[in-house]
Amino acid sequence: MNKQHRLWLVQIVVITLAVAVVIPVSRLAAGPDADPQGELPTGGFVARVYYETIADIQDLTDYDLWEYNNLDEQYVLVSMDWRTFRELERKGWRLEVDDLATAQLEGYNLEVYNGGYLSVEDLHAEMAGYDANYPDLVEMVDYGDSFCKGEGGCTTLGGDELEGFDLYAMRISNENVPGTSTINGDGTVTPGDKPVAVLMFNIHAREITTPELGIRVIREFVNGYGVDADLTWIADYHEVWVIPTANPDGLWLVELGTKSPYGGSPFSYRKNANDAGCSSWPPSSFSQPGVDLNRNHTFKWNTGGSSGSPCNLTYRGTAAGSEPEVDQFETLVASLIPDQRGPGDTDPAPQDTTGILISTHSFSELVLWPWGYTTGPAPNKTGLQAIGDKLATYNGYLSCQPSLCLYGTSGTTDDWSYGELGIPSFTFEVGTQFMPPYSEVDAIQWPDNGPAYIYTTRIARAPYMEVQGPDALDLNTTGGPAIVNLTALLDDNDNGGQDIAAAEYYINTPPWEPGAVANPMTPIFGGFNDPAVGVEAAVDLTGLPQGQHTIFVRGQDAGGNWGPVSAIFVETEGPFAAQPASTDLHTCVEGSTSTDITVTPLGGFTGQVSFSLLGSPAGTTGSFAPPNLTPPGATTLTIDASGVAAPGTTPVTVEVSSTSPASVDLIEMDLTVYDSGPTAPALLVPADGASNIYPIDLTLEWQAVADATSYDVGIFTDPGNPTGSLVAVGQNLTGTTFQSPVDLDENATYYWAVRANNPCGQQVTSFASFSTGSSLRILVVDDDDNNPDVRSDYTDMLAGMNYDVWSTNASDNEPDAGELAPYPVVLWFSGDAAGFFAGPGAFGEPALTTYISNGGCLALSSAGYYGGGALPSFAATTLGLSSITKDTGQSTVTGGLLPAGLFAGTYSLNSPYDNISDSLSLKSGTRAVFDGDQGTAASVRYTGDSLAFFFGFPLESLAAPDRQAVINDFITACSFLD
């Protein structure tokens, strides 16, 4: 993902929560349990609480203080009801209801939660599957019991039975490499010699994206071992401990809200299941049973930033480490990683400290490092900040000390792991919601944070030291097979910015292992005089056994700092290499098939090789000409079918062998024998009689035929004269698609057919016809709030045109620049939304800016753009507006202000919903498209190769014929562009 859309993170301003919105009348308090002043919503909501200094925030620890701090406007978010709002007002706080954050809180529903999110049982089942299928790589470790499991089960205050869960961690490490820890039958761990990285997730239950990230770390290593050289060496020489949910009871309670008798939104449950003297039920976002596990750790417990009230969301428990989830987690980690820091608060851990930890939370897009309990610096602040800043280069988050950029806390995971063990420890606050749509996990959160997790595991050996050295990036090998050219980029820009001083590679044995041999690498251009230098070396693989080998690369900067290693796999072969021209052979029962096999000597081989065919089916014979040779050279394999061979496919093997030295190379092939020609395939796309087909880059598709070895396809203008009307042809195709190499004419009729071939014959399909439409591709971006849904008003205008639809689903799921780029025309509408979905947002605006700068044609129909707030820079720079006056209620618009007679006429605006039309003031170079009775109603900015139209009224407020005329003129204007 392009991180440029996150520049606002410098001030921790989450755009989707950045506007406090007037409360809709429908949500004003009413009834007996309501705000007496009639101004506040009923039930739970979220408010901004403004402060003067960060120290003030400590007075809010008895409330549900979200892990979010807007440093620019100096407010935090607190979940509350009207009573809490009035209570804080009486205490002198300035508050505003944040309607967007409240909408987020209320938006947790069954569909969102079950859109893919894994339950506790699902998480544990997936871990158990890996444990069973990859016994040498992963180990599922039961390190204790949850609160309810230890109590023999719990009954919620609503009468629900919760048996509790085992606490599971997944150790990822190749047990066949010495130094792995030992796991005893009772779950206790005896540490080994391997460095340890601990990745813990979901200590706060409602943060349901975090266990998804945890399970993805496990998947990454399981699927990447033996395939990705870096994941492989990390698993060989390090231990990665992943805890997808450190609070399984709490996660179970979150999902409970979706079940009967609750049956709706998942509970916004943060804590564990120890009711701890709180009788609040059902749990709300501001009052609930349980202990906040991230305030219960034993280091500096109860030294600020937590609550002693059992129903409070930051309730710290009755004593330090009172909760089994915390006590058993601390026992596990302390058994894996030695204490490397002195007992004093100001004692630093040594630079060669081993081990690292990340605890993942949501939300706020932060990388936090100790201390949280005090605003004073940690003894290892320089190293902690260096690692935090480095991790933030991957996810684009803000790296900071929480007591200075968020608020003070105590009894937290990262304060404990650093304070007690000295290891660098961090909290990730991922994303911008506790419970976003599931699609956001793979679309945003994993791409942003997955590389940061992997980097963490990479530097676990000596993180304070290795973070200071350059990264080894973009490893590549070319040439071979005896000698390969190894290249890499050494980059220190995010690791101190010093010049590169040296580079080296190792074959199979990394630098910290006994017997490792360092080999120098040299700059590709110039010398070691820059923080980023390309390096290379000629790597001699002669003498290595046949198979896969690992090359490790690392770099050193001018300060003497060695960075972490990166690795790449290389394959070595025997004394010769044999390569067939084809491994897929076909013959008819009456025929034969052949292929050439080329043999190349390796490493000075001068001997002779011979050939034999193994496994040929009855009724066939194989021969080689010549039967043996001295490489380099080639032989021809011929397989004859005698007429009695049974039809079907048989795997056969060609054995290429030498005696001095003794070596065998096996080539696997498939031999298929046919007894008849193929059947004709079914034509799929475009379907026979299809119309309005896009005439550019047309792709044809047909159904695969099991007995076809290849296909020929043609596009024609006259089925009665195919030879004379051939437009495009594809021959000897092995797939079932064909993209026309020529652009077809618009609004024309064409015909196409496919011929299936095999060695016994051919079969041609009947002709299918299709008609092309316009070549102008249009993207309709449905950005309304679906209340009402006005998409059909726009798509009806495009009937017969070539368009696609992108729906934002009333969210910030907006297309990026790459997704807009294929469309010469974009029609973006927000319907009659006057508040939250009234125009492109933080993702859409930069994407549209890029789109326009690359010659696009845009029509944006968006009344109420930004609700009449501050004019977005996009509106000023890309649309050419100097101001927008909100809700002027224009009743008529008159066009004809542009050349070529476009948009001529006077039209009435009769919105079927609310007349929220706006009036515009234009910058120099921007022209009016429509003048309204209350001011300019629509504009266009022309840059020479692009057009950006802005309609300050919903196009659906025009009568259907007028709307059609306007959109036709817009399409005409776009067609003027190249």
C-alpha cells in the first residue's frame, strides 16, 4: 500500500475520526433513561475530551479512554453514556460528541464480525493443524489456563456458560537445528541457545483484527519455510513465539454479543472474564466486568494510568499479576529470555541484549516503546527509539513513547518485558478501528505490519546492535550453474544514515555459527561512499553437493555496525544438466511423438552420458538418437505407438546417467495417447449474441477440452467468408483464452470460432457473434451512504455504455490511483449524503489527484462536500475551487457557458430527498458549467490533457431526461481528450 496517504500520521490525526458532527435528530435522547437536556444520544457513544497538557489525561483513567490521542487538536476519545458526559462537564472538561467514532462503535454487527474473523476455537484448531502437519517446524505450547478454565468454568452475569480455554503459544523453529528450546510434558520450557522473538496479540479482547495478524505470522512461516530463504533461516536459527490471543475468554465474550439472546453487535469487551466485583451486564463500551490484562503486569503495577474501579475498562485487578493470563505469560517469556538488565530503574540493558517482543493492539497507528508509567526516558531510550522508528518505516505509523504522545499507563506488557528482562519491547496500535470490515486485515493491516513483524524476528539475536547496521535488500543471482553473480543493495538510510563501509556473503553457514567463512563483496559502481550502495560478488558453487544452498549477505556501515543478514537460495546441479524441449508428449495410436534433450557439461565435466526411457506404456516403444553422447550435445527421443496402445496419459521418465563421476538426472514427462480427434469446445466469453462488448483488449474465452492438445482461434467479420474477413488469429494455443492483438471497431458485429487439435485430428466450433460498443471505459464510484441508495439513477444514464461500478460500501473503501488508471472517465457520486460520505476522502483524494494529473476525465457529483467544513486541498488544487457554500438550496441551474454548446439549457433541481445543493466560488482557470439561482452550481477545471468537473448538486435532483442530457454532454467533453 502506498503510505503517502498516511502523512497525516505525523500528528496522529485519524481522518475518519477527525470531524465532530452534529448529532442527527433521530439520535437525540428521548424517554426515561435520557439526557435531561435532550442534547445527547441515548445508550453508549464516543466523545472528544479536550485537554491542555498530556498530564491532564491521567485524570481520565477511570473511563474508557481509547488508545488514541489527537496531538494536533489536543483531544482524546472516551466511550461513555450521557451521565458520564455530564459528569465530566461538571469536572471542567470540554467535550464534543464525535459522531463518526460513535458510528464506528455502533457499526459492530454480526455481518462484520463473521465476515471472516476467526473465533477462539477456529484459531486453536488452525494452530493444532499446523502442529500436526509440521512437527519439526512448529510446536503448539499450552502455557497455562485462562481465568475461567482455571476456575472450572464461569457463568456470565447473563447466565452464559464459559468453560474457559487453554492458553496457547506457537513456537516456530526448526527442531533439527541445534539450540531449540525444550518443551516438557507439563508445558514448562527449558530455553535453548536460539534468540527469541515474542509476538503477542489480542490481550484486549475487542481488538479482533490482532489475532488475525497473529495467525498470519504463523501462516507466513509455515508456507514460506523452504521457499523463502529469509523465513527459512529465521526459523532455523531463531525461535519465533506467537500468541494469537492472550485473552481467549475475553475474545469469546466479544463474539457472545452476536449470539442469542443478544443477537446483534459483538460486545465491545476489553478485559478478561474475571467479573472482579462488577455487576454491569450486558457489558457496554464504558462499563463491564473483568480485569484489564494490560494494566495487570507486575512491573510498576498501580503507578498511574489504571483504575481501581472493577467496572472500569482499565481496572488493574486486586494485585500485580493477579490474573492467570498475565502470570502465566510472564512465566513463559521469562523462561525463554534471560534477565539482562540491572535491578535499578536507570540500569540499561547491554547493547548485545538478545530477544525482542511486540504486543499488538488496536487502534491509532502507533509504534509505542517504554516507558509508559513515567514521562522520563528509559535507560535504553536511544536503542528503543531506533528500533521503533525502524519498525514505523514499514507500517507508516508514528513511533513514540506513550506517556509523551498518548497517555500514561502502568502494568503494561512492554513496560514489564523491558523493565524486567531488558529486551526491546513495543506495542503496535494497528488500524483505525477496533472491529473494521474483515477485508481490511488483508488489504491494509497485514501488508502494513507483516514486514515489520518479520524484521523483528530477523534482528532478535542482538536487536539494539543490528538495528544500527544497514539492511541487505534485493538479493539476486544470475548466471551459473558453477559460478553465479550475486548482487544486493545495502541501505543504511533508515538505520542511522551512515555510509556503507563493507559487505560480505557466507555460503550455507551464517556469520554467528562456528566455521562460517566471510567472503567480501565489492561496490557495483564507485566505492563505499554512500548510505545506499549496490554490491556484487562472483560466487563459486563448484564442489557443493547437488541441491538447494543458502547464501547469507550482510553489510557494515562507517560506524562499524553490522546489519542483520538477508538470504537467498541457489540451486546446484550434478556434473551435467539435461533439458528437454518439452515434457508433455502427445501421439495418436497410429503415430509417434518426439522431443529433443540437450545436455550441458558443468564444472569441467568431460565424460559421456547415456539415455534410457522408463515406464513407457504397453504398445509403445522409445528410442534415442544418439543413445549416448559427450556433452555438449543433444539427443532426440522418439516414442512410437503401435496401434494397440491404450488411450490415456502415462507418466514416463528419461534417465540421463554418467559413470565417471557416477550421476543420474531424471526427467519426468507425460505421454498421452489418443484414439480419436478432439471434441469441439464450448464458447464462453463473449456469449453468442452478446452486445456492447468493449472493443479494446478484447479477451475471448472457451471451455477446455480434455482431449485437445492445442487450440486455434479466429475473429471474423463475415462467417460466410472466413478467409477473406479474418481480423485476428491465434494458433497453437495451450490455454483457453485469447486476447485480440488488434482493437476492434466500435458498434460493429463480429464472429469468432475455435478449433481444437490433437494428433488424431481437429474439431471446429460453430461461429458465435457479438457486437461491440463504445471504447470509452467508465468507472462509476458509488460513494453514497446507501440511505437512500441512488446508484441506479447514475447507471441508468450509462445504459449501452461500457462501465464498471466501484462501491465504497458507505465506508472509506475507495479506489486507489492504480485502480482508477485504466478508466478514461470516472463518474464519482455521493448521492444526497450531507455528512459522512459526501465526497472522496483521505484515500480517494490523492488517488484522484494522480488520476487527473495523468490525463483523466472526472465528474464529481457531491453536494455537502466535507459538510461545509474547511475546504479540502483537493477541492482547491485539483477541482480549482476557492470556496464552497453549504446547502444554499438552489432551485434552477442554467448551462451553455462552455464552448461547443455543451450543457446548454435551464434545468430545475427537484431533489427527491433533501435539497442540499452548494454554491461555488472558482479559482482563476476554472470555468462555470452551470450558474444556479443562488450562485455557481457546477464547474470544470481543464489542464490541457484532463478535465475535472464538480457538480455542487446531486445529479439525481435533475429530471431523468435532463440528467441523461447532462451526462451525455459530460461523456462528449471527455471524448475531446486524447
